[in-house]
Amino acid sequence: MFDYRILGPLEVFHAGEPLSISAPRERDLLALLLLAADRAVGTEDLVDGLWGSTPPATARTTLHNYIKRLRRRLHDACGDHGTIATGPGGYVLRQDGALLDLREFERLTRSAGEARERGEDAAASARLKAALALWRGDALADSRAERLVQIEAPRLNEARLLAFEHWLDAELRMGRHAQVLADLQSHIGRRALRESLYVRLLVALYRAGRRSDALDAYQQARNRLIRDTGLEPGRELAAVHRRILADDASLLDPRAPMDDGDGGRVDIPAGPGSSWVLPAQLPPSNSAFTGRSATMRLLDTVLPNRRAPSPGAVGIGLITGQAGTGKTTLAVHWGHARRDHFPDGQLYVNLHGYDTDRPTRPTDALSGFLRALGVPAPRIPADEESAAALYRSLCAGKQLLVILDNARSAAQVRPLLPGSGGCLVLVTSRNALGGLVARDGATTVPLGVLEPAEAEQLLARIVGSARTRAEPDASAALTAACACLPLAVGVTAADLVLHPERSIAEQVRRLRGDQLTALQIPGDDQSAVRAVLDTSYTALAAAAARMFRLLGLVPGADITAPAAAALAGVPAEDAADRLRQLTRTHLLEEHAPGRYTFHDLLRAYARDRLRQQDPESERADALARLHSWYLGSADAAVQQSHPEGVRLPVPHTGAGLAFADTGAAVEWLDEERANLVALVRHAADQGPWPVAWMLADTLRPYMMAGAYASDWLAVASAGLAAAEADGSLPGQAAAHRSFSSAYINQSAYDSSRLHDMKALELYRRTGATQGQAATLNSLSLAAWYTGRLDDALHYGEQSMETSRSAGFRVGEAISTANLGAVLHDMGRLAEAHERLTGAVGLCGGVNDGLPKLAAIAQRNLGVVLHEQGKVKGAAEALTTAADMQRGRGSFVDLAYTLFWLAVTSIHSGDRGVALGYIDQAFGLETGEVRAEADLHTAHALLAQSIGNHGRALQRFEKAKELARRCGGRTQELRALNGLAESSLRLGRLTEARTHGESARKLAGDGEYGLFHARALTVLAEVELAQGHGDSAEQHAQQALASCTAAGHPLGVADALLVLGHIRKATGEDEACERTWKDALGGYESLGACRASEVRALLRAADGVDRK
């Protein structure tokens, strides 16, 4: 007898002996067959499972060979040729009494659920423990096939986690709180974003009498969630935390309804402070919805069982049917009607699977879902795998309805499946999607045309029951002529509403008299739709009919009246009137105020009519007008909102919108982003290519500011492809620059440098000095961020000189400001001050003052003034910068400014003010890793200032981790020096030395001058504490010399303070007092809070009360 095991690496045993199957593809094939044991798997399914979207030309032959080899291997072990059988549906692996660990796991978890329902917690716990013991690691751990790795393994691993949570619940109900803690904490270490585990950890700790540990665990969970997802804890976790804070005695009762018997779901009511973002994306329900009662009941059968959800298996309902049957209407209506089953919200996306120009990519759909779930745009991963993983993490333990409308293939659907059994996915498709049924367990819900009575009821709802009662036979004839298709009935009914004088019988005669009706095939519903559309279309006024046809050209998902006006070449008022006419006839839908779209069937019809009636030249002219309008509008919006951006010139045709202020410009860009991306991709694919690469470059500053990673990379890729096809060197260079900026934004500095070097070569070939200057500045930034300060200085000076020689004042201002920041990090404060003062002046002399850049220059100048001890000037510059940034949506830039305002406030002892700045900065949710590292450092410095060095260490460790993740040398140095100082204050001298030496080495001998000096100062204290006076003196003197040379009075005072301690230790009391007095003078001149520390030392030294 065979024993198959997939809950871990794939293993096969026969009669207790292991059976070796070593070829990776054959192992993956066997795994695919085992997942569907005793069920047929089609050839196409297996090809897709083994090779994904890129099967070799010989895939079928190769698959057949793999099957033969597997059969032979299994036959050699058991002598049975039929273990893998061939049938009409494909290949079947017959279990025939063989053991399969997955089936045993499912049996045990089902049995545990039944025991739980009966209140038999001991039996449920034992069965779940037995089920979990079957696992030998992650499911299918050695598989290589994309489907197994990305779909099947996560699904099975989620089932394991749910079983573990159900076991925890049974144990907790039996009062075994302390006993489960070790297992709980081990799982949290591997699943740090799973809130349901933290809920159980808090409850277990609280019930075990460890209330303070429970509160600490909540803070750790909250910090991790904010860092990795940008979200506060969900309502269940927040509610448990509130109950523990309130010392709620009812939570101590082991039999209290923590899970309310629902199979593991923690259903504690959330108070008004709940922070889970409740998505409600369902479109409005159609008020004319009629019938479908049997189908509604069938959909009810796929509702998740709220009391005992299936472990790890997300429910999928697949609504299939031809175009026009009302699949979307049904899904949306059912979703609204069953909304109470999904307390965590509803997500909706139109996948446009049947629109060849603009099918929705899974990455784009995931980005939309993550935004709806409250993830800030900068935190949304650009790659599909990471975005899908974050999406599944956020959905874990939730009860969500997800509607995936108009899917063409299972590949479009799978990345959008949550991992939680409490969620339900409704998919609508014209295709059967057999793979979704066979592999993912989807329940098919076929949707045909309406029953005749239902179709007549729909007609009555739209035109009024009085009219249909007056003409019952004509009503039946009309719906029959529409083939009882909801779309056709709706369109012809809308036509009747617009013509109340027309009888239903006359409408029937008009349909039957249509010139195309003779071409209908009996029973062909789609030709009936065509007849209905022809009737409605031919009734339109000529201007409205022309608008309808032209709308078929639009690449985006929807359109506004101004864009439609450009497309048709008519005034905006006329365009708006024609759009309203089309909406009244149901040929168009106003899905949001002022935004119009239509069914893909109607879009196809519009394109057919366009090809029949309008010559190619008119179609090309209309599309050119639309391109010009979008290009002109985008250019104006970006110029208004991001004037510093160095971009390719856009031809000014006078087309497009004008924007009164930055807010209006950004709002338009946000609303049109999806359409702009679609237009770039459409033009890159079908031409004209210049439109694609010019619009891609125009959007770069906007994409950069919003950090829309997925859209940004899509636009850059399309722009580069178009420029290469067009042979445009400027377009290629601009696209490489866009890639570089996108990769810098993701801290992928090697990729950024690669694209910058390509851009620089192209700009030099074309003699584009502005492009060269911008690219050199980008290379300087990447070098600066990664700690290569000499390279940063080299590239920055080249950029500045190139800009200056070309009279490019904007480029000169940008590179000068960045050079000032680099010189600051090098400890060359006087030079930094000179550069930054010059940059501020340059900004004021260009156009409208370059407000974004001027704010950055002011901020960096404020930092330098702070380091130079010019307290008042620093505060003024930093406050000015923050005020400028608050009005322009410069969130990342503002976060850095707030960090420095917090640092200056901490040094002056204004801790409450500092905390306010830190909270403001965290509230910006920038998603920029370097900024986030600095903000953790600010929290740590605040904790240090009140002597809470334990908390400071935690924050500095977090800052160090983030800094290393993004390669941020400056951020890592701040964290290491902070770790060294707090370790020293806690008496952890070995750790202090380790961190201090790390900081000293990372800073280099002089590359990061101020950081190097700070590390030496801390190391001097460590040496002194360990009794090494000579080396302590040497370090402190080096630090003093460096800070004196740099003009850094705070560093001078810190070094003097340490030197005073060294003098005290060697018995040089007078020298100690003189040194401390010098340090005190420095601190007092800066208004630094450490002055009080030195006064206390001096009082203790000589007993004099110093004021």
C-alpha cells in the first residue's frame, strides 16, 4: 500500500519503504495529481500547473512522457499499472486505499469541528493535535512549479494555521493558558503579521496572570503591524487590548465566549476606536433587479460557515454565462443582500477580461484592494508576489466578500484569492474556468437568460406596470424578441421610457422590422442583442450616435465630459449633453458623478459601428485629439503640482485643462491615473509611439511624489518600449531616468544606477545637458543614500557645473542643495552652509520660487545651522520648511523635516513638543524606509532623554534593521551610536563597545566626520568605565579635535564632558572643573538640556550652588 505525504516535502512510501522520485518536474506532476486524488485532471490543467503561462511547444508530449515514467515507477513498486489512470476528463491518480496525509488532516480537522460543536473540547484538542502532527514543515516544501509554490502551498499552510488556532481555542477553553504560550510565541515568530495569533497570545497571558506582559505583547504587535503594513491593529486585537487595559474580569473566565463557538473566530465587539478600514466597494444595486430566486439560493450554498469555517479553504462562487445575462448585476445584488455575512467589508474589481486593450493585471487589482484596506500607496509592493502576500496577511482571520468581475482566466483570479476560509470570492466570467473548479474548489453557478415571466417583470419595472398590463401580449413578444436577455430587455425598455407615446406593440414592430433581424439565427441570443442595440442606436440623434461610436476608441475604463469633448471635437457643454442622452438610453452608465462607462458588449458594438461608418482618417483624428487633450492636461497638472520636475518638452496644442492650484491638479491626476496608465500602454502597443513616451515622462514627477510603484513601473516600461520602437533617444533616456527614480524610491540602488548610466550615455549622445545634469544628480543621490560620500560629492559637483555652464538654474539649485546635504554628512559644516545658502537663493530666483526644492534647501540649511549651534536660525529654517511642505503634499520631505524639528526639541528639553513632531511624522505614513528609520531614532532619542534606555534600545534596533534593509548608511550610523550610548548607560559595556566600534568603522576615518566623532566620544566613556584611561583620553581628544575643526559646538561640549570625567578619574580635580566649565558654557550657549547635568557635576565637585 502506498503512503503519500505532501504536508512537508513530497514523500512516497510503499510497504514502509521510501520510493525515490528525484526528477523535479515528475515530483511536481505527482503533487498536482495528489491534490486532486480520485478526480480527473485535464491535460491543459497539468500543463498550466507545470509550466504556468510559458509552456514549451512540446508541453503535451513532455507531459505524456512524465506520466509514463511516473506510472512505471509506481508500477515497479506495487505491480499495478492503473495507479494513474486515463479517462475522458484527463489523468486520475487512484487512491485505492492508499494513505494521503492531506486527506487524513482534513478528516481529523472535520472531526474536531464536530466535537467542538458538541462542546467536547478535549476530543477536539486531541484530534487537532493529531492533525497538526502530520505536518513535517511547510506544505510541498521542495516544489518548483509556480502554481504549487504560489497557490497550493499557501492554501495548505493557511489550513495548518487555522487548525493550530482552533487547537489553541480548545486548550484555552480548558484553562490551559500557561501551557500554550511557548507554542503560541513560536508561531508568532514565523507569522508576525497574523493578528489572530496575537489575540490569543494576549488572552493567554492575561488569563495566566501576566497582564503587563500582555500589554507589552500588544505594543510589539502594533509596532510590527504599523512598520510592515502601515495599518493599526484590527478591531479584534484592539478590542482585546482595551478589555485588558480595563482589567475586564469577564475575560478571565476560560469558558467565556472569546470565540463565541464560531470555530476559532474571535468575535469581540469593536468599539469606536477600531482601526480596521472597512472597505465597501460594491457598486450600487440595480433597483430593477428581478427574479433569479433559484440562483440566489444556489449562491447561498457557498456562504462560509460562520461557526465552523473550512480550514484554509476560501469559498469561491463562479457565476458563468454569456454576455448580457446579468452576471455582474446578480453578483452585486446578492452581495448587498448578504452583506451582514461579511462584517469586515466588501471588495470589488472589474478585471475587464474580455477587453483586449485593457485587461486588468492582478498587480493593479491588488494595489486597488490594498488601498481599500487602508495601506498607504508608498507601502504597496510593486511586484505581484509581495502584494499578494500582504493582501493575504490583511485578509487572514477576516470575513470579506470579494467580487472579481469579468474574469477571463483562472490566472487572473488566483493572485486575488484571500487565504482565509472566512472570506468568499464571487467570480463572474463568460468562460467555464475549469481550472478554478478543479484545483481551487470553485462552485459553478450557471446563469442563463431570464424565464419569460421574469423578463416581463423586468420590463414592467422599467417602463411601469400600467403599460405592460395594458399590452400583455406585446410585452411577451417584446421580451421574446430580446431573447429574455436582461441587457437587451433593459436597453429596449429604456428606449420606451424615453418615448412614452410609443406603444409596446410598436416597439415590437420596430425590432422585427430591423434590417439586421433577418440575419438572426434562431436561438442565437447575441444576434437578438445586436437587433436591440441596432434599434436603440438608430433612434439616436446623429450627434449622440457619433459620440457613442467614438467612445469605442477610448483606451481607459471611463471618460469625463471634457475628455469626450476633445475626442469628438465639440464644446464641453455639447459633449455633456450627448453623454446624458446616451445614459438615458442605457447605452452608457454614469458610474460615478461625471464619469461615464459602458458594458464591454456595448463597447464592442460601438467599435463595430465605428469601423462600419467612420473612415480611418476620422478615427485617427479623434484619437489624436484625445491624446493631445490628455497630454496637455497631464502636462499642465504636473507643471502646477510639481514644477521642479525636469521633463521632456510637450508640444503645446492648446488642448487640455488648466488648473487653478496644486490641489485641483493633484485631484485630477489621482482621478485619471488609471486612464493615463491605460493610454500610455495603448499608445506604446498601437501607436503613436511619441504619445506613449512623452506622456510616460510627463507623469514621472507625479508618480514619484505618490510612490505609485506598480503604475510607475508599468508606465516607465511602456514608455521605454515606445521610445525604442520610435527610435527616440531622448524618449529612451527619459524612460531610463524614470526607472532610476522608481528604483531609488524602492531603495533598489544597484538597479537605479544601471538605468542612470544608460540614461547618461544617451543624454551625452544627444547633447542634452539638462538631462545629463539631472542624471548626474540622481547618481549623486544614490551614492549618498548608500554611504559612498566621495562618489556623491563627485557626481554632485559634476551635476552642478553642468547645470551652471548650460544656464540651467533649476538643475543648479537642485544639485547645490543636495551637495549641501552630502557635505553636512561629511562633517564639512561651513561648506555645507555655503552651498545651502546658495541653493535657497537660487530657488528664489527661478520661476515661482521652486517651492518644493526651496523647502528641502531650507530644511537642510536648518540642520546645518543646528549642528553649528545657531539655535534660533535653525528653528526658523526648519519651521519655514515644514510650513512650505505641509501645503504641497510633500509627505516624505515633511517627515524628514519633522524628524529634525523633534531632534532640536529634544536637545533643548522640549520633550512634549518633540513627541508632537514625531507623532505628526508617523501619521504621514510615508512608506519610505529611510524616513521610517529616522523616526524610530527620534523616538529612541526621546526615550534616552528621560533615562528610559531599555525602550531606547528597542527603537534604535528597529532603526538599525530598517536602515540595513534599505542601505541607508546615515540612518544606520545614527542607530549604532544610539545603541552604543544606551548600552553604556545600562552598564552593558561589551555591547556598548561593539556598537561603538561598528559605528566608528562604518563612518570611516573621516568620511562621516560628525558620526565618527560621536562614536569616538562614546567609546571614550566605555574605555574609561573599563579602566583604560589612556585610550579613553585618546578617543576623547580625537573627537574634540574633529568637532572643533567642523565647527560643531554640541559635539565639542560632549567631548569636553567626557574629558572632564577622565580628569576626575585621574585625580586632576582642577583640570576636571575647568573642562566641565567649558562644556557647560557650550551647552548653555546652545540652550541644551545637558547643561543641568553639568551643573550638577560641578555642584557635587565643589559644593557651590550654581544657578
